[in-house]
Amino acid sequence: MDTWMLIRRLRGPAFLVLFGVTALLNQWDVLSFGRSWPLYLILAGVIGLAERAALTTAPPANPYMPGAYSSGPYSIVPTYTSQAQESTPAEPGPDGRP
């Protein structure tokens, strides 16, 4: 698993832990919920920076090469032509509706 995916997966639990710590500090009358919003912004910024750093150190993805997958049973692309379909009106039923 690459580092970027690990950081993305830890984002939710990190906010959950921060919420728990904030609730505990609120119970101890150290920090109220109304004054804890900067902590959430700081955590979001740190996680964003970590994701960006992980993306810059990741190896480049394989480029798309047209024709690389042109062999095999699914390589034929069907062509569809529009043909006018002749429709016959439906026969009316016993109540007179088609």
C-alpha cells in the first residue's frame, strides 16, 4: 500500500480521536467545543500537507499507451449503424386500446 492511501485512510480516525480529546477537555472544563475549531483546521492542514508530500515522493503512474491492449477476445469494437425500424401499430384489444 502506498503512503498516500495510508494517509487517506487515517484521516477519519484522526478526526475521531481529535473529537474524543476535545470532548474530554470539554468535560474537564479546559477547552469548550466553541473554542476547539482551530484544532480541526490545524489537523486538516497537517493531513493535507502529508498527503501532498506523499504524492510528490510517489513514483509516476504508468502512462496510457493506446494499442497496448488491442489483442484478445474483447479487442474488437463493434460499429453500430442506425437502421430505421419499421413498427406496425399494435392491434386493438377488447376494450379498443392498442
